Amino acid sequence: MGKTPMSKSKVQAGQGKSTGAKRRLMLWMTFMVVFIIWAGYTFLVQTAQISDKSSHLAAQQASKEETEKKLDQLKYEVSRLKDPEYIGQLARKRGYYLPDETPIKVEESGN
């Protein structure tokens, strides 16, 4: 006699708590799955960007090293242009001589 009205209300109250807990658990799991998918996607995109930027950086560093080598070579040539002996050598190669110099030309014999 006492089971019917009272036990149904207790059973329904227990099911309500269980149903609410399942709903909260499913909502939490859905949120976590969406968050993990978003985090994975973001990680992959950023990894690809880092790879691209790393290769670009390596190319820029190689270009910088090449430019520095050229700069060093040009600085060396400029320092040599301050030497009068070197300027005389360049002038003689182009056919210019000092007034008291006598050019000597050697002809190669062809066999």
C-alpha cells in the first residue's frame, strides 16, 4: 500500500538526478572533444607556419652571409685602392705609364 505513491516520487527524483548528471556529463564531454579538436587544429597550423618561417629564415641567413662576404671583399678592394703601388699596377694594366717609365712588351710566339 505504501509503495505506490511514495516510491514513484522517490524513483522519479532519483531518475531526475541521474538524467541531469548524464546530461551534464555529455555536455562536458562534448565541450572537451570540441576543445581538443580546436587545440589540435591550432597546433598543426602553427607547426606549419613555424616550418615555413624557419625555412625563410634559413634562406635569409644564407643571403646575409653571402652579402657580408661581398662587403668584406669590397672593403678589401677599397683598402687596396689607398695604396699607390696597387693604383700603379692597375694603370699599367690599362696602358698608362709614368713619364719616365719605358714599357717593355713581350710577344708570345705561336707554335
